[in-house]
Amino acid sequence: MQLDIADAPAGGRSGWLAERLRHAIADGRLPVGSRLPASRVLAAELRVSRGVVTEAYQRLTEDGHVAGRGRGGTVVVAAPPTAPGPPPPPRQAAPAAVFGAEPDAGVFDALRAARARIDLSPGVPDLAAFPRTAWLRAERTVLASLSASDLGYGDPRGAPALRRAVAVWLARTRGFRADPDEVLIVAGVAQALGLLARALRVDGVTEIAVEDPGSLGARQHLWHSGFTTPPVPVDGHGVVVEELRACGAPVVLLTPAHQFPTGVVLGGERRRELMRWAGAGGLVVEDDYDAEHRYDRPPVPALRAVLPEEVCYTGSVSKLLAPALRVGWVVAPSRYRDALIEAKRFADLGNAVLPQLVLAELMESGQLERQLRFLRRRHHRRRDAMIAAIRTHLPDATVHGAAAGLHLMITFTGGPPDTDLAAAALSRGVKTQPLSWHRTTPGPPGLVLGYAASTPTDIAAGVATLAAARRAMTTRAASTPPPGPPSSPGPPRHDHPRAAYRAVPRSPSGGSCGRGGAAPSVMSP
């Protein structure tokens, strides 16, 4: 490739060089596996100081595109998904289609398919950091010792090696002991909810309470299984147990270690209240989706540690390695264990065995724990980059849930609807999710912003784009004359579970749970 240092702006040579190398990696001129010139050699060719080159290489390293290999030099390890460059021209149809109506079952597929130069969607890990070399090494180790019989149909509960490894992993990272025979391997938390739904339906359960705000995707899975989902408010200490009790729902789905999307950790007093609720016959479904990713203190133990017979615990490697693996686990109360195994058997005869054995090898060798330590450092830097960008470009936004996880929630005291803001951002090439998607009852506008999968450079550019879109919308709103008197609204529609709960007033005897408590405080843990 040809590099002319005369094209570099004054005072920006390192950034210019990093950008040129990034382009070359993206378009294949520097393919994955190729080695960059030694910094001293390239500095001499460009007639610049060696510091200019080492700084450019450091930026590419932080972005995850290259890695140092000691005497092997600096090697290209990952290409950007698209070549960096100017944003694509605004596209009006896709944003309107994604954000223009009540989100339906295909809304997340539509959002993933929408083109964007910067993806700040929550729930996406750093896929460029997937440990390919370690995975291949573990795969070779497994294949070398695999017998012919191991290639047959496996145990529907999961490979014994992985169930043992998961039991050890949960004891080390989540603070509770489980016998390998108590562990059921599933195709992610989504399948865990589907299998549990079958068992609960047999018990006559028709309602599963959910957090508000809480995951739209989880609610959609429960709706698909025929459940209604009364919302329970979340405040700065977690789910409001008094409101849960007022609902009358016998089961609740919670994210207690890092509530989605607020980031709140269920407080000690709330845990004790929840224990009393569960002790009176309630069941907690614990979605432990990203609790390992905690930066300022050790992760809080799982609820399962104190309520083994009242908590159905679920987890996966989707936020730690990759969603494409579709590997998760369930540790259920003894009264549901056989029903879940039967549901899994008749769903798919069990997960694919080879990936289970490879994952077990990664766990037993310590590689998965090393990967977690690596990701914590990287995500910490990216979280800090996002917080700094929000302070610079969106100073009126309140940041929630910064102590852990892979995303931040921000709220505004006013301004345009968050769905309109998300649509405007997507039209400018930045993808995110509006907070209102994850609410059942009304609340302040906001956004849920993922930072794990984006580089600090992209994070800063994405937040700046969000701010520019919001300013443009505010300016247009200020220059638009006020509308005439509103037309008479029709009767509330109850053709959608979410719409029904928005229309039903709070009733202490059951039905929809009420709103209670304050919003999480700034930088809440």
C-alpha cells in the first residue's frame, strides 16, 4: 500500500496513519493474519518519529484490529465489519419501519438487519474478541480424545463434561453450588424460558410478572408461550416487592444482579423481602444475563445462592463469548427438574455435543476465565469512553447502570419521543434502542446504549451523532407552530398485551401492578 505522509494533517499524523491502516485492513489489502511492518522500519520509510507509528499501532490494538505477537511482530487479527468512511446517506424507510409502530415479534430482527455504520445496540458482546485461537486449540484437544460413541446422540440434559464444568463455573463466579445432575444445558436463556413455560402451564400458571422497565425480548417470549406479563415497577433498589405481592402473579422473571435496562442491583432489604414472598409460594426466574461483567467491585452472588428451591436460575455464554454458540444452562428447583428435562428431550434431543465439549475444555483449562478478565479490562475502557462522550455531547442526560454490564441507560427530562430519536439516529447511521421499547407503563424518554461491541472512537462518534440528531429535532419542534385542538381519542385498544397493561389502572387486588418508587439515581450501580 502507498502512504504519503504529506497527506497527514499537522499534529494528527498518528490518527491519519491509523485510519489509513484501518482502511487497508477493511478492504483486504492487509488481510487477517498479515504482519504490519516493524514500527522502526515504517517510521524510517515515512520519515517520521517512531512514536507516530507506535501510537497508530496502539490505536489499532485498542480497536481490536491488530495484536502484538512478541518477536512475531504486530499481526492483523480482525477486520472491521465495514470499511470506515463517511456515513451512508439517510435512509427514511428503514427507521420508520423499525421504530414507527408498537414493536412486534420481528422488531429485533428488523433492527439487526438495518444498515448502520455504528452499532450501539445493547446486549451485543465484542464479537471481534472471540477467542478463535483458544477455541480451535480446545476443539483439536476434544477431537483428539473423542471416541466413536461420543459422536452419537447425547444426553438430553447436556454433555456430562459441560455440566460438571458449569457447576464449577457457577461456584467460582456466581457464588452457589450446584450438583452437575442439577444442571440442564439449553440453547440459550430464550429456550430456557420456553421450556419452563411448558412446565408452568402444566401447573396452571397463566401469569408471569416482569420488571418495568424490563426486557422487551423476554416479554415477547412469554407472550408467545401464552402468558400475560403484569409489570412490576423497578426503583433505585430493584424490583418493588410490595407491588409484586399486590399483583398476585405466582411467578416473576427478574434480572437481580444487573437489572435490564436500568442497571440497578437488587438491594439487601429487597432480597429479604423477595425471600419472604418466595417463601409464601412464589417462584423467581433469575435471568443472570451479564452479571460477570462488573468493573468496580466483585459481582453480587446469584439469588439462587439463598433461595435454591424458590429460584429457577438461567445463564449463558451469549454475553461472554458469542450468541451464535446458543449455549446456556438452567438450574431449577427439584420440583421442576424432571419436567424441564422432558421438555428439552422432546424439543431437540439435546444441544449439539461437540460445541458443549469444546466449551467444557475452555472452562476446565482456565481459558474462559482469562477471556473474562480480558473483556472486563476492554469493556471498562469502552464504558468510560461512552460516559465521557455523554458528558460532552449530551450533558442533560442522566446515566444509569454504569458499574456493570455491557450497556448504559440514559434518560432525558424532556424532548422528543425516544422512538423518534432512535429513528433519527438510525437515519444518520447510528443504531440504538429506545427505552420506551422496554417499558410497559409510561416514563421519561431515554435510550439503551451498548458499548461492548464498539471501539472508543466509534462510541464517541456515535454519541456525537445522537446529540446532533436530538438538537436537530428540538430545533424543528421549536419552529413548528402548535397543533390545533386534539381530536377525541377512541376507546383503549387491548389487542396487544403491552397495550392492555398500559390501559388498566393500578389495582391492589391484582391485574396490572402499579408504578412505585423513583427512577434510578445518576450512575446507579
